[in-house]
Amino acid sequence: MSTFAVGQELTPTTFVINRAKLVDYANASGDQNPIHQSEVFARSVGLENVIAHGMYTMGLAGQYVSAIAGNSSRVKELSARFTKPVVVPADTDVELIVSTTVIEVNPDSARLEITATCNGVKVLGMAKALISL
Amino acid sequence: MLNPDLVGRTVPGTTSTTISQESIDAFTRSLGETNTEVAPPTYAITITLEQSQSLLQSSGLDWSRVVHGDQRFVIHQPLVAGDVVRCDSTIESARVVAGNEIVTVRADLLKESECVVSTWSTLVFRA
């Protein structure tokens, strides 16, 4: 296990999101809300286009944190506010960039602040994780 | 409008869910991850959100107007295939802001009587 220091910034990861991945996530999670799959439906409820599940974005952030921690079983807490939607137009790969800063280090755990941006816009707010060391 | 009497009341889950390796595999793969030994940190949502939905719908809220506001997971023990869990739900708070009803539901996944994962979902029912 690597050691962490408060203020340390860890290498960001870029995730690619597209319509096919939203369908996979909908099937795997059981969340079949049509705003995540149908452009017609999304527009009918006032959205500009299909948006990713907030939980998909958070799930990717969770995988990023799992990789930093070593594996998923070391992730003890994960929280986020869904501040801006990740808009996913048809036939388009949208990039989600996830990065993190270490904000607290304890003998057996570390707290991380997570940043997730899409086209330069922060899509998660107050995103934090607690990992065991 | 949610009946204020429901706030603070815990609704025990009446059914148990057996977590399958297939379900963990599909969820993990959908996030682009290949290690499926334990469930990803956000996996619990596949169980808790459905329970919260049925609780809030039966309380009269319109799920078609819902937006996910925020989400928190506290994982005491990672979920693995073969775990049999029950989900107890509690409406922790409900308030109305600018006509939108903002409800926070806590869901506890229990393995026998031990709480293994707790989730908090804030759901915004748009006016």
C-alpha cells in the first residue's frame, strides 16, 4: 500500500461515457428511467438531451477510488451531490475526468476529495471518500 | 405532499435478496472494471433505490418527477456473492423548497441482524 500525504493530488483518470454504456448500466443496475436512454423522452421532460445516471457517474468515481485504495473492499464511505447532468448526445463519446486530493490521513484510513468534470464543468459536488489503508 | 407522520419511521424490508455473482459481474463490468471479487462501492444502490421507490410511491410521491440530489454510502462490510440481505428503509427528512419536495431516505442492508451497508439518498420530486 502506498503512503498518502495531506494535499497530495493523485493522477486523474478519464472515463468515456456513451449511449451504449448507459444501456449497459441501466441493465446492470435496474434503473431503466428513459431520461437515460431516450432523447425524445428526455426532451419531453425539459432536458437538453439524454443524461447519464447520476449513479453511473458516481459509480465510475467509485471505481477510481477503488483503484487508488487497492480494491473495492477498502472503500468505506463514498458520497456525492449530483450538481450538473452529464449530457450524452447520440453517437458521441463524452469524457469524464475524475481526480482526487488527499484531505486527511489517519493511521488506518485516508479521506479523499473527488473532482469529476465533464467538458470543464464539475458534475459532482461535495464528493468524498474514506478508504482504509 | 408526503405525510409528515412518515418521517422518522423505519419500514422493515419484508423480502430478502440473495446477491448473485452474475449481478455483481454485470454491475462491475458496466463500470468498466474487471475485478468482481467484491461488489463495487455503489452496488448497494441496485437494492436500496428500488426499496426507496416503493416506499415513497406508496406514500403518494410521483416517481416520474424524481431527480437524484445526492447519495452517500457507508460500507461496514463489502457485499459479496451469496450474501442474503434485507433492506430496512427510513424517511429521515422531507421538506418543500420552491414547490419541490426534497426527501432523504436512509436504507440499511442487513445480513442476518448485522448492518453491512447504509445508504442515504436525497431525492427531489420536481413540482
